Amino acid sequence: MLDAAEGLFVQRGYYGVSLRDISREAGVQVALCYYHFGAKEDLFRAVIDRRSSANVQGLADALQAVQQQPAADLETRLQNVLRAFLKPIVEKSLRGGEGWRNYVRLLAQVAQLPQEETFLRPATDQSDAVVMLFIDELRKILPAMSAEDLHWSFYFYQAAITHVLVESGIVDRQSQGLCKASDLDTIVEKMTRFFSAGFLAMSSVITEPALKAGY
């Protein structure tokens, strides 16, 4: 039932799926859905909860690995932290099987829903905690950056990630096939470089390469 719910929520969104749709997809009586999970809101929470801890732990582990790396220049440290926030979830989407791929896309959809919805709490409670770990690390790297600019910058980064994870194919069409929305490994590296420059610009830090280029 959880697999069926996860797949349908991804295809149609939370509001486009009923418990009857889910029970039909799972091949069970709708009464069984009610018995095990209750209302649709409760089933959605169960879908999110099932993989949430593993997802959040993967992000925390990636950040810890970065923190344990040898000292590096500011730009490298910044890129490493940004990469650590994106790469674990990309790895799950690419190599975790259909279930993880659906879950990653579902998280991208969740991020675009009104955040006061109570059924989102399992997703936001855990994710917000790990996001603050990353923001705290970025604050250490860019101590002169205002708290407001740091939160805006990370919000822009998260917004781009949610769009990328949907793999809508917009870039395929607009680039006439030169770029592929499914090429997530390439996207990780290019987004890391692009957004590290944005963070540096917002923090008014000009790196040595930028000085040589005349910026």
C-alpha cells in the first residue's frame, strides 16, 4: 500500500489521489487502507516517514564527512558543503531504485506545497533540522554574511534543487538536447559551482580567480 501510495502521489500530487485510487493500485479493499493508516493525510505521513530518517541521515553523514576533510581554501569548502546537500539525494534518485526515485520526486513536490499544511509536518520537521546544520556550517565559512542573506541564498539553492529533482525536461527542450535533465551527476557539479559563486557574491567575498578575471 505504501508503494502504491508513493507512486500515485508522485504522479498526481496529494490532492489528485484518493484512498480508493490507492487501494485499487495496491489490489486491496479500501477498508484495509483505512484500517492500517486511517485518513489519506495519515497515509501520506506514513509514506514520508518511511524513508525520511534514512534521507536525513544521509545528508547529515555527508556534511560530517565534509567537516572531517583537511583544511582547504574558502571556495572549495563552500562547494563541498553545497555538494554535500545535493549529492546524497541525487544518489538515491539515480541508484536507489524506483522507490527512492519516487520519494525524491515526492519531496520536490512537497517543497512546492503550502507549508502550513499539517500533513507536511513529517517532511518539514526532520528536513528543517538538517538544513540548519548546513546553514550553521555555511555561517562558519562565510562569517561576514548576514543571517538574512544566508537564509535567502540557501532558499534559492533549495528552490533550484526541487526543480531539478522533478526532471521536467525543460532544459532538454530549450537546449535542443544539448543538456539532459536526467544527467543528475553533471547537474550536481554545475549547480555546486554556480551556487557557490552566488553565495560568495551575496557575502561580498571576491575570490582570487575573480580578481584575476577583472571582477
